[in-house]
Amino acid sequence: MARPARLTKTGLAEKLSPVFERYGYDGASLSMLAAATGLSKASLYHHFPRGKEDMALYALAHAGARLQKLILAPLAGKDDPRDRLEASLAGTGRYYGGDIPHCLMNSLLLGEGRVLFADRIATAVTAWRQGLMAALSDSGVLGAEADSWAREMIERIQGALVLCRVSGTREPLETCLDALISELPLS
Amino acid sequence: MARPARLTKTGLAEKLSPVFERYGYDGASLSMLAAATGLSKASLYHHFPRGKEDMALYALAHAGARLQKLILAPLAGKDDPRDRLEASLAGTGRYYGGDIPHCLMNSLLLGEGRVLFADRIATAVTAWRQGLMAALSDSGVLGAEADSWAREMIERIQGALVLCRVSGTREPLETCLDALISELPLS
DNA sequence: GTCTATACACCGATAGAC
DNA sequence: GTCTATCGGTGTATAGAC
């Protein structure tokens, strides 16, 4: 495989994301972001000339790539639809890692971040929903029911993530994912 | 009824809440909060001597009172449990008002706000969950099922609120509340 | 590509007049 | 109880040496 530069944008985005996840766009300061990367504020501007907005965009791009890999790709195969849905939900548990899982797209929806990133986030959520719908349809669930199930799955996962922040644990998410698997409307 | 002072703490909390809801604790600046109340920053400190933290606490107290009135009180009557649950869900729709509904307790769970307010928020969520459980139990739903239904209802409502911020509309919340009413596990 | 030093606006908070 | 004026600190962002 190609040897990557020691400091890739992807590598930086990986370190920036947790700050945006925990503090939101307004709450994430350049001092925090610099500390998280191990660079100075000035060096961050070398990599992200347009400043904090650029950094959040790269964090979002990184989140989108992980969404694709861990959640959407498993949905798209040609295996048994039940296996695909279960694999995607398992991937969802890995996507939302950490002792207190956070959703970057949720955190960026407050304050100034909503103005800047709502379109991009809506696109990602739509892709997620359509991926779920497709797998549900493949399993024989009728169109309208597949639609409402896909919506409900994302709704419950996002709600569980809120409850994780309330309780300070991963437990609501794990319980939710288990419940979703057992309630899948499949034959 | 007693004549209230022209500027009550409750009246101020009502004006402060939308700012904390939309921007979170870190993102809400004193300039915004002053503008929202029509007071100067110095006057805000007269009413809330400990500054922004005090203001957020009063906003939380105001939210707690509204939760009690619109969501919890309807659950606690002696009417038919189905009527109580439906009344509470209708109250939930009013509690989360506005063109893009926001949840103060959710918004305060980011950044510094989580450190300061997580305990208080967890207490409110627990009360909500127990109120739902009690009404479900009264309707004959078994303990374990009442517990998981109460959890799922809050989870879905919170998730729907996230999707409202994604789409910029009330529609996910309204759809969720309608679905919950029609799916209530009652006789 | 990294850094130190710095610019200037805004932050939360306070002093003190009215 | 409200205000203007101001404090010290931090915010984002830039200049320029190495």
C-alpha cells in the first residue's frame, strides 16, 4: 500500500472530530483543537486555511467516510437482507464508539454549526435512511412500511445517543441496537 | 391572583431559554442573552449574580416546570390510562413548540454544560420515564414491558427532535407523536 | 511545515453613576 | 434596577522567523 505522509488530513480530522463532537462548533476553540492535534494554532491554519469551518468540514468528511464504511456498505451487499441489517447495526455500534458515544452530526447542528452544515448533514442522513430502506425492501417489507421502519431506526438510534449523554454511559445505545435487531420486521 | 412584578425570574427565563436551546451553553453569549431579554449585560448580572450558569439554571427550572405541567401532570390523573397517555403526548407536542423544535436539556448536554447540568437533566428524564411507566402499568401493561415502552417513547421523541434539526421542520416530531399514539400497547 | 509573537474583536464579569 | 464604561482574558486569525 502507498506510504502515507506522516500527517494526513484524514489523520488530523480523526483528532479534531472528538473535540467537535463533545463541544459543538461554537464550543470547540482553536486552543482545544490545537491541543488535540499536538500542533500550534498557526500550524492548524497551514492545513486548514479557512480556519475552524474548514476543520469542521474535514471532520464531517471523515465522519461521512466512516458512516459509509461501517453502516452503509454492510447494507448494500447481496447477502440475506437480515444479515445485512444486523451487520449494519453492529457497525453502528462501532461507529458510535467510546464510553460516552457522541454523534458529530448532532453536535454540529447547534448554533452557528447548523447554519453552516445542515445541508451536508441532511444529505448523510438521507443516504442512511435510503440504505436501510433498500435492505428492508429487499427482505420483502412493503414500501411504506420499509420507509417508516428506516425512519424509526435512525430516530431511535439518535434518541439513544441523547440518552447516553444524559446517563454518561453507552448502555442506552447498546440496548437500543439489541432491541432493533430483535424487532426487525423480517420473516 | 397576585400581581407579579413586571420582570419576574420566570419571565426572564422564558426569554433566555430559546438562546440556550439554539446555541447550547458554550455557544450562548452574554451579548445574545442580553439582547434576548432587552436588558444590558450588567442588568442581567443584577438578576443572576452568578452569571451565565445562573441563567442556564433558571432556564432549566423553567423547562422543568413546563415538563411538569404539559407532559407529567396529564400522566398522573385517574382517567383512562390511554387518555392520559394521549394527553401527555399532545402536551409533548406543545412543550416542543416552534418551527424547529429544540430540547433545552439536549442542548445543555454539550461541552461545559454537560459537566454543570447532567445530574439535573438526568433527574428530569427519570421523572418523565417513571411517569410514562406508571400510566402504562395502570393500563395493564406488565412491568418489564412498561419499562421498555417508556424508554422507547422518550428515545423516539428525542431522536425525532434531532431529525427536526436536520430537516429544519417540525415534521419528524409530529410524525413520531402520531406513530406513538397509534402504537401504544394498550388493549 | 512548524513555531513564537502578535492583532484586534469579543468574551464573561465588575465598577459605579443615576 | 438600569445603564455606560471598562477590566482582564480568550477568541479567531495573521505575520514572519526558522
